[in-house]
Amino acid sequence: MVNLIDAHVHLDLYKDDELEQLMTMTNQVESIISVSFHLDSCKKNLLLAEKFEKVKPAFGFHPEQALPPGQELEELFNWIKENQDKMVAIGEVGLPFYLRTGKNVVNFSLERYLEVLEQFILLSKQLDKPIVLHAVYDDAPIACTLLEKHSVTKAHFHWFKGDYKTLERMKNNGYFVSVTPDIVYEKEIQDLVRCYPLEQIMVETDGPWAFEGPFKGTLTNPTMMKESIKVISQIKKLTEPEVLEQIYRNTKDFYGL
């Protein structure tokens, strides 16, 4: 019986008592890919990886926030290069869809974010590491174009949401997607899984993000992925062990675990 792998979580954002509780719930979890928000987040994830063998860190800059000055970004890129052997991927990086489409957004410029994403894509190619992307809806085809421009194929679009034309493009390029526990109650995510190859799907929690439905009021934790596996198996008309085995292999191979 293979174990689960959480393909995307923000361990550094859990409170200390929550993290302690979380780590007691990982008996059936082989690895946890903990992605980063910024340099301090990268450093904390590295410390967590040194403390917990299951934690596999990814280093990057989350796009749903203001970009730091160029000097700080340069420091982040240099730190990542210095610690490349301690990470499994570049991430989380991407484009600020929710930031720029939210209320009270004025004079937002996407150009600088595109430059930074392209820098991260080039870094992933230089270091030969997978890249974890936050690129949803209209941002997804933009990210695809940048990946294609630099012939980067080892890309993971986490918690993906977008149109079928983009999904087809991603599928043909060999990109991976991961789904959160909201697949249990969100038709949009169920439809995505229905049309995407199982061989290119992973599961994640994106904790500590909280979920609705049967998970309302529950600390987001890796055991929730069992419910995701159950729904995926129903959609794909396969047994749960078959789906778990395939998704485990997808994630392990993608991240070189």
C-alpha cells in the first residue's frame, strides 16, 4: 500500500500548535511539498525540512502580493541558487490574478510580474528543477507561453482553474495539475479531473487554506486528500488503490522524491 504525498502546502504559515497537531496526522503521508511565499518563508521551510524528514521545500515568491524592491528579489534569487541542493522545486511563483482583479485595485501593472515569472522560469531551467505555478483563468495561457518560450516542460499548475482550451494545451505540453479537497464539493474541479489525464494529476491541501463543505471548521490536513482520492476514483471509474498508486507515482516522479 503506497502512501499519500501532499503536492502543495504552506507549512510555514501554520501556527506552532497547529503545525505540531498537523505532524501527528501524517502517518500515511510519505512526503509534503512545502512551498514558499518570499525569502523569510523560504528560510522557514528549510528549517522545517531539516526538522521533519517528510518535508520537501520549494523556494520562490508568491505572486499575490506586492513585489519587493529589485535588491530584495536579487537577494532571494541568490539565496535560492546557494540552497538549490536543499529544495525539490522552484515555487510558488506565478501571476497575481486575484490581486489585480480584486476590489479597489487602481493602476495595477502586470509587466513587472511577468518579468519576475520569466526570471523564475529561467532559474528552474538553469537549476534543472520543476516549477510550481500559481496561474489561473486568464493567467494560465500567459504562463504557458512563457514556459513554451523557454522549453520548460516540468511544470506543476497547482489548484488549477481555467478554460478547456488551456487545459488541452497544458495536457499536450505534459504539464501537471493538482487538486485540493474542494474537489469533493466543487463541480468546476470535478469537471477538470474528468477531462485531464490521471497520469498528469496530483493531490494537494494548500493548507492552511480552509475548505468548505464537509471540511468546514476543520484544520486543513493531509488526511483530507483521502477524500480527494475517493472522488477522483469515482470520476475516473477506477478503484481507490489504482488512483492512489498512479497519483503517488506521478508526484514521486515529478519531484524526484
